[in-house]
Amino acid sequence: MNLRNSSAAGWVAFLFLVLGSPAQADRLFESLEPLEISLSGPFKQMRGERDKAKFYKATLGMGEDSFDVELRVRGNKRLDADVCRRPPLRIEFEPKAIEGTLYAHQKSLKLVVQCKDSAAYRDYLRAEFLIYRMFNLLTPLSYNVRWLKVSYTDEKGKVRHEPAFFVERKSRLAKRNNLKTTKVGSILRSELEPDSSALVGLFQYMVSNADYSIVASADDSCCHNAKILRGEDSLYRPVIYDFDSSGLVNASYATGIPSLRIKKVTQRLYRGYCAHNSQVSEARRQMLSMREALLDILRTDTVLGKKALKQRVKYFTKSLAMIADDKVWQKKVLDACRG
């Protein structure tokens, strides 16, 4: 298949040939319509303790449905009280209680919350959500997300209304892509599947996110802000998440990475591997062929503030212009590759 003149639809068809046609997403993630839910739990206590190992009893409601659930705090940077007033959460379900409901198959779900009270933090949250949506457009090897309007009730009966979003479970993503989850500490670059790895490297460059690794992690679970899934060919496919440290989000708490000579997060740095230069050139053609569709995810958004929307569109438009310029492409991507 000649990809030099491929359309967006043609590229998707090609991905299906490589990956196999993905199974349909779970009902929870089939719609892009915002979902209204309520959560009641000891949020003040959780904020004070920030204990990842502790479970907190809570209730989740949606319409006439109501479930007893357990909540856990999670995260790393956003777990820090100096960074976020409200830490990210994980909702743990009783599987039998949710059979036949919108939450079927969701043993647990990540809940990405608005971590401080301000329009800027709402915009950070929404921009991160839109990055997930942009990556969904490029590949089925990406986490589905669902925007939420949440009513929180704490142990004192105080109610607040804020947005959040759910992130698909890794096991469900693996199943719909006919892949297997893995538990390894690190992998070799040679064990990476080239097409998916090249696309990850280029996409992270486009949104300016250097806070990730697709081969290793600081702990014993590969990888940093990425999970790896294995195919029948025994190669690993990376699936990326957590984009709040990206330049496209440009959160006030996101800092540069001195070890990479990145002074601020809006500074783009390509971190893909030289072994994938052929594949990253194909990923470039894919992105440029889908330029308008990618930009439309940002341009047509109705949640971002007017100024925030303009800034994000301008930033990603420049990323697209940079990879379209052959000289910039050669210098900033092909010649800047690792290993």
C-alpha cells in the first residue's frame, strides 16, 4: 500500500490490516456525550491522607442507578498537595453489581479530576482530555476517554460541581486490539513493534511531552506514563497516557527536564529511536493527511476558554507546520533520534 498519498480513511484501513480490526469499545466509551454522575465519599479525609494503599467507601450515582464503590487516590506529581488540591482517583467496582449497566466490565476506572478551583485548571483538564481524543483518531492503540460532569458530596454534606474524565482500563484496551497485557520491569528497544512505537514518538513530539518512556520505569512496572501490550509476534506495543506535563496542556505546575536540557514544557524534543526512522516517516504522512481532523478536535471544542483554545490551536498548528517542513523534519526528528 502506497502511504505517500494515503487518506485518513486509508491509513485507518492499513492499521486494521497490521493490528487486526479492533473490537467495539465498551458502552461507557461509545459516546462522546458528557456523562453526568454523582460521587459521595470522604473527600476531605482522602485529600488529607493521600494514601495510595487505602480504600474509601463511596457511592456512585448516574440517573436512577446507584452503586456502592471504593475509591483510592493515585498519581505521582498530581498526588502532591503542593501541586493539586484534589488528587486523581481510582473507582473500584463490585463486578456483579454493575452487570448489564453502562459500567459493565469496568472492574476499576481511573478518574482524572480538576485538581484546583480555577478556570485555568479546568482548561488543563480539558486540554489533556483532547490529547487523548487526538491520539484516538490516529490509532486504536490508545486509551478511550469519557468526559464527565460530576457532583461531589463530601463527608460534611458539602456539594461541588466540577468536570472530570474516565480513562479506559488497560485490559479492555488490550482486548479490543487482540493483544495481551504484560508485567515486565523493562524491555529492549529491539522488542518494540516499530510502527506503533514510531507513532508514539512522533505524537509525543507534536504535543511536546518528554515525560515518558516506552522501555523502562523508575519502579518494576514498565513503563513510565506508558503501558506495553504484546502481540502474537511477541513484540511490544506502547500505549501512552498522562499528558498533563505536555506543552500542549502547558500546566503551570509542569516543569522542564534538566537532564534533557528542556527548560520549559513547551520546548519540543523528539525522543523516538533511530531504528524507527523509516516508520516515523510513515507516521508523519499519516499526521499530515489527518491535519484538519486533528485540528478540528481542538478548534471545535466548546469547553476550553476562548484564550486557552486559541493558544492550543496555535501550538499544534505550529507542530504540524514543523513536520511538514523537510529541513525542520530532518533536523528536529530524523537527525535528533536516539540510539
